[in-house]
Amino acid sequence: MGVPPEDIQGNFEHLDVDGSGYLSKEEFHQGLSEFVFSNAPDAPGNFLLGSV
């Protein structure tokens, strides 16, 4: 998807809301929904594809 390797860890940490080290189905779904629908620049889902 073209995400630079240096951005991957930080993006993952934003999406892993509970800090478990894994993305649950709920965290992934929340992130995808925020990516599509949120206007908040700091919403975790806006880090799904890295910097744009």
C-alpha cells in the first residue's frame, strides 16, 4: 500500500487502541470506519494508510 516502513509502527500504535499488541476485529473495524467517515485529524483510523 506504499506505507513507508518508518511509519508502520506508529500507525499500528494508533490503531491498537487497547495497547494489546494486536488489532482486534473491533479495532480494525473502528479504524476503517474512522478513516472513511471521521473529520477528526487525530482519529486513530486516519493513520490506517500512513501520511497522505
